[in-house]
Amino acid sequence: MRDLWDRFWEKVDRSGDCWTWTGSTDKNGYGQVYDHSIKNRRTASRVAWELTRGAIPSKVSVLHRCDNPSCVRPTHLFVGDQRANMQDAAQKGRLSPKLHRTKGNTHPLTKIREEDLEALRARYATGEKRKDLALEYGVSYKTIWSICTGKERT
């Protein structure tokens, strides 16, 4: 079996500024690579980072400076936690600008400030989707559910 390095780079088009992944992608356009060592798919940008820069710490995402999900050019990639990922998305116009108002956070379940919780609960009560609220506030949809229902989800 050929190693991951060879299989990976043969599926990269390096002809443009972005190095485009030409293999399979997910529904959002992010490259997918099958890693035989773990017997699972991995995101091509993460594999590109690891092949060129080393291990990625846990709970860290690989982000794109170019905002091109199929790009795997190492110089277009950087790492950051989920908060950095959500802030990057908001700065690039993919999320609400109200994202990550975390200064003064006192709620034990979340990064959301206490004073924002009432508005969050009202929006949930009027039918806004947990997924959308979770993306906006940079938390999981389970956290949104817990905050809005007052229950812990297992």
C-alpha cells in the first residue's frame, strides 16, 4: 500500500495560487482523504498541515487564509481553536457579526455572556434553529438546547 504522502500529493492541483484538492470532498467542499492508519476519513487541509508542519494539538482546527475549503496549500493554512474558527468565519462574512461576545462570561455551560442569555432564549423560543444559534455563538447545539430548556442532555 502506498503511503499517505504519495496518495495525498497526487490529488493536489498546484497550478494556481490555491493548491486545490482534486479528490473527494464533503458537502461543503472540504477535501476528504482516507487514512489507512486510522481506517477513517480525514479532512485534506488537516492532512496537508500534518504532512508539512507536524501534529495538530487536540481541539484545534486548521483554518484557511484564502477562505477556499478545497485549498491545501500549507502557506494558506493556519491553526486555531473553535473560537478563532468562528471569528475567522464572521470576519469573512460567513456568520453573524454578533459572534463571540465573550468578555464578562459568567454562564457555566458556555462562552456566552450572562446578559446575552435572555435574547438567546427568546430567539430559540421564536423558532430559530439550534444549529444556527450554535454557529453564531461558537458553542455546540447541545449547549444551546441546555441553556434554552434548562435541562442537561445526555
